[in-house]
Amino acid sequence: MYFFYFDLDNTLMKTDKMLFFKNLVFNNTQTDKNKYYNYLNKTYEMNIKKDNQLYELLKKIPSPKYIITNGSRTHCLLSLKCLGIFNQFQGGVDANSVSYKFLKPDIKPYLAALEMSKLNPQQDKGIFFDDIIENHILPKYKLNWITVLINSDYNSNNKPKFIDYCFNDIYSALEFFIINIK
């Protein structure tokens, strides 16, 4: 069985020009927290639009799917909700899960995702999608996962040896795996 692990920012969604957080000062009251979260919700809804194509592609993958992101839990949940793909994932590991001291490319987020997903290394195979080259080294060499780089600067001719596949975008990567992974 295959298990799919996805980075969020610049892998599942482009985030280059999006500004989600402004410096907001709030007292530690419930009213201020509610205003802050309402503001965040509105900001995300204005900047991240539902992605029906991504939803349909993820839906075609019968394998379990997980998020491994260096972003905060709030960022991850709001992004997945706004994209309309939240229900496609069985779980995820975010910066709040592993502490900001242990973000990718550290091994801890990958191990946390491995434990969460219950992948059996003797029987199952992980497929990891990320836009940053360094984030693929440990999944490839320590976990023996298939590595998929989502980055238009590379292709099959100039990719590092620890990258198994390169795609310009998540759509073409998912289409490839829908056809080739059974």
C-alpha cells in the first residue's frame, strides 16, 4: 500500500504573494481571540480560493493522504478548508505538533507522520511531495520513501539524485501517480 505525504505551501498551493498575518495586538481575552480568528478566517477566505481540480485529483487517489508542513496548525487548517480539500486528508503534522525547533528537514516531522499514518516499512511505501530540495534527503535515505519535487526550476535532467520525480506543479504530479501507482 502507498501512503501519500504532502507539504502545503508552494506544493499543494502557491503562497508566493499571499500575506496572511498582520501584526495584530490583542489582549488575552476571549473576545479579542474571537476577533483575531474571525479576522484570520476572512483573510484566508479572501486569499485562498477553492481548488476543484486539486480536490478531484486527490479524490482519485485511494491511498491515505497526510500533510507534513512547517506552517502553524491554524495556517494548515484554514488553508485546507479554503482550498476545499480538508476532508481528503487523514491527518497531518504541523509546526505545533513537533515544536518549532524540529521543522523539516529535521527527521522529527517525518517520524511523527510515519507514526500517525501507521505505515509499515516492510509492506508499505511512502510518497513524499515537497517544493524544497533539502526536505527530500531524509525521507529518501532514512525512510526509503519515493520523493517528488514540485518545483519548476528542475526537471528529470537536472534533479538531485535523491529526487525520484520532478514536476512543475502538483496537478501534473498527481495525474502521473493516479495513472502509474496502483
